[in-house]
Amino acid sequence: MIMKYEKLNEKIFVCTSDDHTFGTDAFLLADFSQYKRKDKACDLGTGCGIIPLIMQRHDPPQITYAVDIQEGAVEQLKLGIEKSNVNTIVPICADLKELWENAPVGMLDLVTCNPPYKASNAGIESSLTPHRIARHEILCNIDDVCRSAEKLLKFGGRLCICNRPERLADVISAMKNHNIEPKRLRFVSKSPESPPWLFLIEGKKGSKPFMKIMPQLYIYNSVGFTEEIQDMYSTGENL
């Protein structure tokens, strides 16, 4: 397996491979999460660790548990952590459905997850096992994610997820079933002319019902990336 390092800024690198890589949705979710320096956080299904490493570019959470069931993904994350010389990411190889020994139950401010978008019996499944795990609900589903997030979050803690628009009802239902109230929702389109291809949603543990619908986010305009997307991709070194 060929691995390489992708530079996020002059100090932060992520180790990628054909099995474990990342896309625009990771930057969208990291930005949407509005993480804070004081936060204790966790990224479930972290893959190569792209979301925790994006957060390292500027005022990262005080600690981020980065959890994945695949040993290969966690090894890549460890390489990224080592090359980036960061000490606030804790790589964990574990099944998110069962958490892990000494997990910070009821202690976290923020949980993020870029989950498998497709149900296990929906669409054409890739022949590569890591790709199937990343794209289809084979080893976990959205209900599993919300159940584990409820355990990890303290009262008022936040769960931030991205998914495809056709799964919106499933995500809202799973959140509510596990005492996580949807509070913010934002749809993402490639351009003003195209329908949404992604949504970003935040829920708060134990909160009262009230959801804010945010302005739509566009990836491209007539000349390239929109200013908002350019800001998300910026290195963060001059912020």
C-alpha cells in the first residue's frame, strides 16, 4: 500500500493512502463544528484522522480522541501525528459501538462524525473492504453513532455530523432517540444552480427543541471556490 503525506499547513500533515483518504466534507464538518480551545472532543470513525488534524491548524481542542475500528487507518493517523509533532490527539483503535476502556463517558464537549453515507443494502458496494466500511453502514449505522455520542457527551455537549440529504430524516430520528436535540442545520451545494449534495447538522445533548436553518453553503462560484470555502481550506497560520 502506497502512503503519502498531504500538507494542511507548514506544520500539520495527514498520511493518506488508497484505503484511507479524505474529501471536502472533512473540511466542511471541521469548520461547522465550531470547536473551541477549551473543548474535550472525539472524532468517531476518524479514518486517517483528517478532522482532528484539520483542527490542529488553529486553536485546537485541548484533547481530541480519534477513534476508528480499522488498524490501518489508526496507523496512518499515528504517522500523521508523529510528522506533525502534535500531542493533543489520542489515536484509539476501537469499535465505536462498544467504546473503549476508560473512555471519557459523560465528559466531552464535542463529538464529530463523518459517517458511512449509504445504508448497508443501498447502492453498489466497493470491493475494497476499507472503502465499503467508509461508505456503507456495514460495521456501524447512524443510530450506533448517536448512541455512542450520547454516552460520551456531557449535558449540553454537541454532536456534529455530515451526511447525504436523503438521510436527513434518519439522522434527526437517531439524534432524538438518543437525547440529542437537533439545533443547527446547513445544506451544501456545489453551486447555486445545483441541488444540495450534503448537509451538516449539530445536536445538543439534553437540549430543548429548536432548530436553526442556516444559509445554504456553495462550494463553487463562476470563478472557482467561493470565499467561504477558500477560508476553510486556508492554512490557518495567519488567523
